[in-house]
Amino acid sequence: MKTYDVIVIGAGDVGLGIAFKAVSDGLTVALVEKGNVGGTCINVGCVPSKTLIYSADRVTEIKESAKLGIQAEITRMDFPAIMRRMKESVESGRNSIMEAIKDSEHLDFYHGEGHFVRDYTLEMSGGKIKGKKIFIAAGGRPLIPSVEGLDGVAFLNNENILELGKNPESLLIIGGGYVAVEYGHFFAAMGTKVTMLQRNERLLPNEEPEVSALLMKEMGKRMEIHTNAEVREVAQDSDGCAVVAEDRHTGARKHITAERIMVATGRKSNADSLKVNTTGVETDGANFIKVNDYLETNKKNIWALGDIIGRQMFTHAGDREAELAWHNATHKKKIKMNFGAVPHAVFTHPQIASIGLTEEQAKKEHEILVGKAKYTDTVMGSAMREEEGFAKAVVEKNTKKILGFHIIGPWASVLIQEVVNAVAHQSDISYITGSMHIFPALSELIPQTLNNLQ
């Protein structure tokens, strides 16, 4: 059995960040990965989905260009070509990572599924390895609900949907979270008849209610959306798939058919397959690994980070966790991970970006001010004829520090960044309102929102 200074489980962005830092410090490192290097982000998450969505955005903009006095027509969409471009992006990223791994000295790559057999010890097909320090970044996988008949249907999820060679004529999506609405946007733009079944009262229930409402209004123009819909039964039939959905309030049932079904009902932790309890690492009721603010598990010299801990499951959050976990493992003075300062974006049409608390959450512990501004309150937003999009700020009354900020509209994921910077620097709103903004750039939306506090 070989002993390493560091074992990293998971070769996604998060695990790779740790592994390469350890190698740079001259330590012996074992990197364990059961699937493709690159993890969720490169293989089945950010890279492929956003490559596809970029095409969808262009299609949607062309279709909406009449409001600007432009009469445009899309004559053809080459779905196989769009999918090929996506796969090329994935393969390129994966190959770059493999080259970096091969070029790293003191780094042994174990390609295969492993699990803990005792303290600090993993077993794989090639034998056992032991680590003085262990970082668990093994990610997650699609959470599949227990629905009658679902296991007898060839359903899609965020992973195998990327293997489609033909655009389905109709697609029924079970779910109303980030993955559901992003792929709903993509396939609707590709000409698929999309139906979405969301068991919650609204899409993206963790967003501000006004944001969710506008998203549903806009997406409802391009697809059929049912909220409060509990899927009771799924079956394969001659036309594809048949679904029975029940209204959670009235009990009324709907029978819906589609060529294909996509299940997008969340993610689950891979901690179970690793048997982390064997090495003494605790998990919560949903099987996510428990960590403190320093990314430490309850077991000395074992850290966990990324999707496997179930906290802010975004690549940028994982990258930051990797920096802090390695710092905390190698320095006496530790740094906490501020999960409240993690922004996120949803690449739908309209686009959404957010950081921090909603108004309802903030009111529970703070005296607050709320500011709103529409895109059309700026010259550029008016020029774009962006009449529905808006931003909302939630600010602590006494300190004028930003507790939450929410945007829905074009380039929301870009516009949110200066708010993220202000929050990261623990600055008050003057960090933004006191700085010069280019006129008439769309970035004026941010100070305009903060100037409307009341």
C-alpha cells in the first residue's frame, strides 16, 4: 500500500485546484477520479450547457428583433452541428486537463472508482492507498425522484441529454430549477415543443418572487408551464412518453405526452459510493458531507469541498473553496468560507443573477431598505426596448451594506459583478454609487437601483 502526502478524490475543477497546489509545494499526490477528468463543469455542466445556450440566445434575440424595427428570419438550425460544437468544447477542455496531469511530477493519477475501507485509506481496483491529508471533492450526480414507471422509461437528465443527435419534436421537463429552465430555454429556441412540470408554486423558488414571476411570464410565451404539478406516473407509449401529473392543491390530474422526458429535479452527493463513514466522516440527512466554515470535516486532516457538501453548488464557489481548503490545511491562521458572498447566474432568457439574501430572508434579522430600477430607467435599457427587466437591492438600513441584489434581464450575469465586488470588500453602497459609471452604458442600472432605496 502506497502512502501519499495528499490524496485528492475528484478530478473536477475543485479537486484539480488542490492537487496542483500540493504538487507545486513538492508533495506526493494521488488524484482519484472514477469518470472523465474535468468533473461536472467541463463534462456535463457549465461548459456544454452554456455552449448550447449561447446558440439559443442568438436564436431568441433574432426572433425578438422586430421590436427594434428589424425584420429577420431564421431559415435553418443545424442541431447536429450545434451539438458537435458543444462536444468539441468538452473534449478540448478534457484533453487540456489530461495533458496537465501527465506533465505534473509527483502526481499519480488513479482512474477508477474507489471507496474508504478504514481511516485515511482507499481501495480501488489497483489496490489500496493511504493519505496523510485527504481532500474529498467527488461531486454529485442527478437526483432521480421515485415516480411510478419512471425506471421503465428511457428518460433524459443533464448528462445523457448531451448525447442527443436529433432534436426531439416535444420534450417534457420534470423540474423547475436551474437545470430545468436553462434546458427549457435551449430546446424551445431549437423549435422543440417544451412542457415543464414544476411541483413548487413557482419556477426557481429560491429567487425573489418578482424575479420568478417575470421568468415564468417570459418563458411561458415559448413553452407550456405547469406549477404545483406532482408527477404521479410515467409510461412509455407509441407516441413517446406519457405522464400523469396531479395538481398539489386541487388534486386534478393532467395527462401529457411528449417524445422525450427530461428529469431535472436536483443533485445528490456521491458520498455514499465513497463510503466516507468508514473513515469516520459524518454526513447529513441528505448524505452531503458535513463541514465547518473552514471546509474541515469532523475527521482530522480530511477536508470536503464542492458539490459533495451541498453548499452553493457552483463552479466559482468550488474554486474559492479549493483555495481556502488548501490554505487552511497548510497555515495556522485559517480563513472562513463566506457562503453568503457567493453569486450565481441562471442562463435563461431572460437571464438572472443574484447574490445574498432575498427581501423576505433579510427582514427576519435586519432593518432594511429596498431599491428597484427597471432597465428602461437607463438610456441604454430604453434603447434596447428592454421593458420588463429590472434590478432589486436589499440593503441594511444603518450600515448601508448590501445584503442582497437580484437582476433579471440582458447581461445580468455581467452586471452583478460590481455588486459582488462590493460585498466581497464588505463595503457599503458608496463603493458603487460613489464611483463613475459610463453614460449611457447598461451598467448604470446598478447605481440607479441603489439610488432608489426606501
